[in-house]
Amino acid sequence: FFGTMSMKFLFVRHAQSANNEKSKVEGEEKQRDPDPPITEFGLRQSQCLAEYLKAQRNDPKRPLCITQVITSAMRRSLETVGPVCEALGMMAHVVGDLHEAGGCFAGSRKNRDPNAPHVYGMTASEIKAQYSFVDRLTGVDEKGWWKGGYEDVSESSRRALRVLEWLKDMAKNGQGETVLIMTHGWFMDLLLKALLQLPLPTSDAKVGPAYFPPCNTAMTTVHLVAPTPEYPEWSMGLLEHNAMPHFVGRS
């Protein structure tokens, strides 16, 4: 039941970004970066995560053997996943559809300016030049990975459903292996709702009835099992959410 035609997905939210740090200060959202880097604190978070995942590979009681690393094309995800790839000796697959809800946009999220310039994200050449651990890109070309403008929540919800179908296609061919997916907080919330067959929001004013807020570099593990003659429906196990064992004993 838990082997053939199944896969575990280890979703990780990126480390603290410059925008995360700015959001602590009232009024700073207007100065947000459309595609921010991680902070020095965020780098330490990503290094803690990388060290933990490397150590867990050889854990005699509960080994965690990651077979693929997949990441959003946003700078903060790439900078977070870099130390992980280095620690595990693995390459990363960049997927454009894993970006944060809203997309890559200029200006404030809450008070959007319709005349704000469009931003398209890094191009395929820029990503390959800056991040040597990337060996494959999907949904990224020489124009970037984003269409420009702001993605409203109904579009984000539809994208979560699209990504869910992609995950199911992967699980159908799985053998119970674990795939790490580096993505974003709000999009992770939408994706978990899609996985749990909960209502997806259609406006920014409605995030409920359930909400799954992840912390920076926190891990959420989902086991997705494809239908079989014995079990004719998809099965989904939420094994952990917002787990941060890589910070235990660290100040």
C-alpha cells in the first residue's frame, strides 16, 4: 500500500527573505523587492536545514533519503535550496509553477498600483549562470518565468490544482521515494488545501475555513498514494506540518 505508485513530498518554505524582514516594520511593504534574496539570518536557516537533511540520510532508525530536489524559480527559494543541494550532492530542477501566490510583481501586495512596471523574474540563462546546482528548468525561458502583473487568488488557487495534478502524475510512477520541493508560504497553504480537498479561496479576503501557515524553512511532509484495484481512490497522508527539527539546540 505504501510502496508502489506512491511518493512522499517534503515541502519546504524558503528561508527568511528581505521582504519577510521588512514586513516586521509598519509601512515597509511599499519598499518590497519583487524577487528578494534571503537575509543573513535566512542563510543560517538554510544551512541548518542542509546540515539536518544530510545527517538524516544516515539515521539508522529513520533515514530520510531524498531522491529529487525541485524548487521555485524565485530567488529566495534558489538561495535556500543551494546549501541543501551542496550538502546532499544533488542537482535541482527549477519549476516556474511553484512560485509564490501573486507572482513576481512590483509594489505593495495590499495596495496594488495598476501602473506599476511589469516584472518577469530571472531568465533561464540568468538562473543557470548564478546557480550552478540547477540542471533542469521547466516553465522558464529567456523572457523569464512570469507573465507580468499580479496573480489574483483565484488564479493562484487554479495553479495549486494544476500542481496537484502534476504531483499525482509523479506519484503514479513512484516507488515510495521522497522528493523535496522548495516553495512558498501562501502557495503551500493553497496546495495543502487542494491535497486535502478543502475549499480553495476565490478572493484575498477569504483564506479559510482552514489555514496552514508555514514558518521559514519549516517542513511539511505529504504521502500521496495512487489508486489501486484494492484502494480505488487517491490517498493522502499529512505526516508532518511546520516541522523544524533542524533548529533544535540552536540559538
